[in-house]
Amino acid sequence: MHNLRTAFGLLTTLPFGMPSKWFPGDSGRAGIWYPLVGLVVGGLIWLSWLALSHFFPPLMVGVLTVVVWVSLTGGLHLDGLADCCDGLLSSNSPKRRLEIMKDPHLGTFGGIGLLLVLLGKTAALSVLTSSTGLAIILATTISRWLILPAALLPLANPGGMGADFAAGFRRSAIFMTAIVPPGLAFLLGMQGFFAIFAALIAATAVLGLAFNRIGGVTGDVFGLLVEVTETAVLLSFTI
């Protein structure tokens, strides 16, 4: 129960509350529950999208669903996205890029990255149909599952949430939860499996960029990973 509450407390604004005590590595030990968090968050977003579809035109449905999405996650991953865009895309040394990623101020690259992801999600959500709406749940679930194998990569920063995650993470969590994304994809047919492929390609690009620019992963990189793979899954259903 401690790890489950930690997972929901870290990744959502839902009223589960963080455990009263925090132990080093707790975020990593909670990793086995991350796909479940994705299922719950995705389910709530999907239900909101369904309800909104009965009252608003498609574009407004997309906008309002993104508002719900951000509200449920607290903008946590968007913050990582912005920090990574500012740092990873800058023409500096790896050390300086890490410093930029720690800077709380929003730069040009970060603003552009946020705009593109939010617009991409809004556009995709506005064209989903009743038969493809479950793509929302697939997006939130596989994106959080992908954090688990990503944690096997070297750490770019010896401190921070990325290091805490790595300290408590167990590789067995990857295999114990690996059935969840394919199970959701099965409900969506071939489009679902194509979406998984799109997510894997996007994840490879994100992690490759991070490894090339700063030599590994950080908590912000995990946030970038979630946002980019969510967007990739949704956009794959527009093809």
C-alpha cells in the first residue's frame, strides 16, 4: 500500500496523498504500480472525453480533454518536457545542459516544446472516434510503463528524482507489467499495435537524444518520455 500511494502521489493529483514517511528509493519501488496509475488516469480522461463529446464540437472536446489531462497529472511531465527542451536542445556542454534543465525558468525551446505537444494532443483528441477512444488509456499506460526500461540506462545526474528512482527500482517490474500495454492494444486491433510501435520509436528517439546530449537519464527525461510517447500514440490514430 505504501508503494501504491507513492505512485499515485507522485504521478497524479488524485486525493490518495503521499505516505507520511519517505524512504530513499521509494519512487523506484513504486515503479511497479506506474502502469496501473496510467490505467486509472487514462480511464478518467477517457470518461471525460466521452462525456464532453456529447456536449461540445470536436475541437473544444480536444481542448477541454487536455485541460482534464493536465489537471489529473499536475503538469508534472510537462515540466520535465520543458526543462529537457531547454537543456537538451541547447548548444552547450553536457554539464551546462544539466544546469539549464535544473533552472526553473522557461526558455524558448521549452515554450515551443510545450506548445507543440499540447497542440498535438488537442488535435488528435478532436478526431478520435468512439471506436478509437481507448487510445487515450493506451497512451497514458504505455508511456508510464516505458519509464521502467528507461530506468536501466545510466544516470546523467547522481542526484534528483531520477537517482532516487534508480535506487529502488527492480528489473522484475518491467516483466511483471509488460502484458498491460499489449492487452490494451489488443482491444484496439492493428491500430493499437501500430500505436505501440509508434511509442517505441518515440521512446528510442527521446532516450537516444538524452544519452547523446547528457550521457544518460534524469527525472526530467522521464517526464519528456511520457509526454512524447503519449503524443505519439494519440497521433498514430490520426493516420
